[in-house]
Amino acid sequence: MNNPLVENYFRVDKLPHIWCPGCGHGIIMSAIARAIEKSGLDKDKVCIVSGIGCSSRAPGYMDFNTLHTTHGRALAFATGVKLANPELEVIVIAGDGDLSAIGGNHLIHAARRNINLTTICFNNNIYGMTGGQYSPTTATGDKGTTAPYGNIDRPFDITQLAAGAGATYAAKATVYHVNQLQKYIEAAIGHKGFSMVEAVSVCPTYYGRKNKKGSAVDMMNWLKDSFVDMKIAEKMPEKAVGKFVMGEYVNKVEPEYTELYDQVIERLKG
Amino acid sequence: MAVSKDDLMVHIKEEWCKGCGICIAYCPKKVLGFNEHGKVSMLDRDNCIKCGMCEMRCPDFAIFLGGKENV
Ligand SMILES: Cc1ncc(C[n+]2csc(CCOP(=O)(O)OP(=O)(O)O)c2C)c(N)n1
Ligand code: SF4
Ligand code: SF4
Ligand code: SF4
């Protein structure tokens, strides 16, 4: 017997998925399905688009209209889908490498345009699929196969990057704080305009081993101890010292791209 | 109509469990453990409060709250 969520929203014949034991990506994929269910969306009106990476395999398991594209380009394909068919709810799934390294340009411009796409970044702070190279979100000093002596780069805060580029909804939560994560994904789906949720994931296989972070449970404990809710951080700043802040960074209304595009067409019809 | 907790129970799909231990570590009532195959097992059903946190944090859809009639 299967979970009804799995029966309703997944391609059961493709499961179990190939992700490693304790990989946080499965927790995010399940939160996305529950958020879609809660949003009451018609499955046929949802399109899930991904690039390449461990995270980008998610749409292969999800029973919606799905598009598995090329590394870093999910947002470019998604922009095309949305402009051609604005009534679709288009959800982009992208790894931190996919979204902020090779695809960083697409991220900032999709955010700048405020096109009504929902992007979920599966941020495990490493390139999982290709064996543990450091990514733009790897912390300074952490190790990867391409940073054997420790990374000297400064990491992006992907949520703030999206917000700075013009995203009208940007939130961050972790796979430990899964209730919050699901709530933000639901809010992002309901939001009109470019929305991004940074889902902080764990890669026990590469990031964990390279950085001696222990088991999947140890890594989840680290998330539990290292992230503090924005509301708590605002009220009691002493509790946020040395921690990452999760919460809704931006939630505002601005003109949406496909509507502006339609207005141009209407205007020129004369 | 909302489903009553009385009609729900935790189900385990052992063949999908990868033995990561996440559900066991964070079960608020500590009613889950490993079996001899390194897969999750319900140790104390009477004390399960059916909170669903095991389902929400399982990366593999291997544990979930479902209807009793589905056993
Ligand atoms: C154009 C191109 N460059 C490089 C690659 C190799 N490649 C595949 S996945 C990947 C990065 C994966 O990391 P991330 O996007 O963070 O996802 P994760 O696997 O960690 O979920 C890279 C560099 C590729 N497939 N295509
Ligand atoms: S390599 Fe890392 S990100 Fe990829 S499936 Fe394994 S744990 Fe997950
Ligand atoms: S439903 Fe809650 S109490 Fe019951 S096994 Fe799952 S996590 Fe534990
Ligand atoms: S979280 Fe899921 S895969 Fe991990 S031990 Fe529990 S049931 Fe098994």
C-alpha cells in the first residue's frame, strides 16, 4: 500500500527514487507535493521544470506536466512555457549550482522581470550529481573535490540574491523545519509574480563526507541548531548571533510580466 | 470532512525505507526504531500521537499516516 499523496502526485512505477539514504531532496519533493495538494491546483494545470542535477531529477518522479531541460536553463524554458500558456502554474526545481552558478543569469533576470514562476532551490551547498565540487553557496572554508584545502570564495545567500534582483516573494527554510518549508512553498505558489523558496537541503554523501558532517541525522541536527526564525531574530537579536535567519524575506505586489505582455498586445490591437 | 485521528495509523513501506534514521531521531514520542534489517519499525503503536512528523521528514515516502482500513 502506498501513501495517497504518492498515488495522487507521483509516478509510482519510477519509485523508489535514486537519491542516497537521508538525502534532503526527497523531503523537499514531498513538501512540494503537499503544498500543491493544499493549494487545490488541478494537476493538468501544473508544469514542473528542472535543469540538471540530483535535485533536477525530481520532476521525473512527479506526476504533472514535466520538463527536464539542460543544466542551468530551467528558468529560461519555464519563461517560455509561462509566456505561451500563462494559465499554467509553472514550478521550477533547481539545485544551488543549477540556479546560482551556470543559471545565475537566468535567475536574476526572471526575478527582475517579476514573471509569475515559482522557483524552489534545493540548496545542498554542493554539486551533488557530479561528485562534490564546491558551488556558489558552499561556505568559505568548506571542502569540495575542487576545493580540497578549503573554499576561499564567499557564498551567495540565494534568498537575498533573488530578493535583490527583484523577486516579489523570497523565503528560506530547511528540510528540518519542514512545516515552515511547506508553508512557504504554498505561499510562493499562491503568489503572483516571481517567487523563490530556498529549501536548505542536506547531501550526506558528498558535502557530508567531504566536510566530516556525520550522518544525515547529524546534518539535520546541524540545521536545527544553525537556523533561527526571522520573527525570533527580530524580537531577540541575541538568539540570532552566528546563525542563519529563515523566514519570508520579501512578500510584495508588483506588476507581473505576462500581464504586462498581454497589455501590450491589447494596446496594439487598436 | 476532516479525517479523525482515530481512523489513522502509521504505515511503513519497508521496501522503500533506506534506513537513514531521520524519522526515528525526530519522532516526538520515540516510538520508532530499527529492525534487524536496518529498516524502520513501529515499536510502540499505543504511544504514537499520529502527528505525522515522520511522514513529513521521510525523504523516501516509506512511512506515512494513512487510513486504518488500508492495512
Ligand atoms: C552545460 C553543463 N555543464 C556541466 C554539467 C555537469 N553537471 C551536471 S549536474 C551539475 C551540478 C549539480 O549541482 P546542483 O545544481 O547544485 O544540484 P545537486 O546535484 O547538488 O542537486 C553539473 C556541473 C552539465 N550537465 N551541463
Ligand atoms: S549525491 Fe548528495 S544530493 Fe545527490 S542524491 Fe546523494 S545525497 Fe542527494
Ligand atoms: S506519527 Fe508522530 S508519534 Fe507517531 S511515529 Fe510518526 S512521528 Fe512518531
Ligand atoms: S525517514 Fe524514511 S527512509 Fe529514513 S528510516 Fe525513516 S522510514 Fe526509513
